[in-house]
Amino acid sequence: DQQVKQNSPSLSVQEGRISILNCDYTNSMFDYFLWYKKYPAEGPTFLISISSIKDKNEDGRFTVFLNKSAKHLSLHIVPSQPGDSAVYFCAASTQGGSEKLVFGKGTKLTVNP
Amino acid sequence: NAGVTQTPKFQVLKTGQSMTLQCAQDMNHEYMSWYRQDPGMGLRLIHYSVGAGITDQGEVPNGYNVSRSTTEDFPLRLLSAAPSQTSVYFCASRGLVSTDTQYFGPGTRLTVL
């Protein structure tokens, strides 16, 4: 049973517009959430995280929103750039940090010039 | 710093063969882990270590052994490879603080025939 779900395998947006990537989770014990970006033939790279005590975290063009009651989080990229084209993984942990991460299947984002 | 390095990049094995996937980090990180990624799937945790001499199982440990004799190295051993172990393997490391960024290596693509 998937505990972290990314229901959109792919997303295509125009350069300059907003990209919204969604993630749902089922385990109410998750208390730390992360987004990773992955280019082909490379390892994932950390993008942004959020603790369950917050509902928003922002870092430059990237903002993560957490809705605990809905068990839902989203990553907003504004404005989107062609270099943002990659697979984005949502991950969650019950340990208050990045230990024993549970990953979603990923969403492939394509930003068109 | 080289970060997290993994060797080899690619490997083809026959069923029943054994091999060791190497992982090393030069950031003096205490926490190291191994994940596998199958097509269309997120990363799944195989084994992890919170320091030299200490290892524990993750979500999918069967068929794999690990040891941690030094802070820098965390090899993953396949004792008798099976086609179900065909995957891309990622090693990761992180500092002691749970909210530290987890850094991933570039991955090893393993095919078991």
C-alpha cells in the first residue's frame, strides 16, 4: 500500500507560468516532508522541506504547502524555467527529519520555452 | 569535496552471482543509506547506518547485506543476485542533525540476467 502518492505521472507547463506538483500521504505519523528533484542519470537532489508544525515554507521560486487535515502537500514553482524540467519526488518521514524516507513515484515536469 | 561517490556506474550480473556495490562519502557524515529505484516507482530504502558499526534494515532488505566499518564507506552486498534485483541503486549520506540535507550519489544501474 503506497503511503506517499503522486497521482500525476507528468505535468507540462509554459515557461514563466506556475508549476504545481501535488502529493498525498496516508500515514498520519509522517511529520517531515521533502521534495527532491532528479535529472536523468543523476541522483536526486534536495529541493525544499517542511515540518508538520508549519503549513508553508518558501525558498526562492519554490514554495511547499502542507495541509495536514487533508494529508496533502504541494510544491509551487514560480516562475517555471526550462531548467526546472526534471522528475520531482515527494518524500516523507516519521522521524522528524530525513531518516528512513518514504518516496512517491515521482512527477515528470516539462517546462516548455 | 567529491560528495557521495558510487562504483560501478553500470553492472550486469547473471542469476546467482554475487557482487558489492561501493559507496563512499567525504563529508564526514554519520548517516548513510541505500535505496533502490525500479521503473515507475519511487525510491525504497534497503538498509541504513547511523554510524560506524551500526546498521539497520529498511523497507526492502531481503537479498542484501551491509556493513559499516568506517565512517566513509557503506558497501551493499548482493550474495546471490536475482532478476528481481535489477534496479538503479542510490547511496545517500547525511549529517547527524535529522533535518540536514540528505545527499545522494549518482546511482549504480544493475541488471541481473
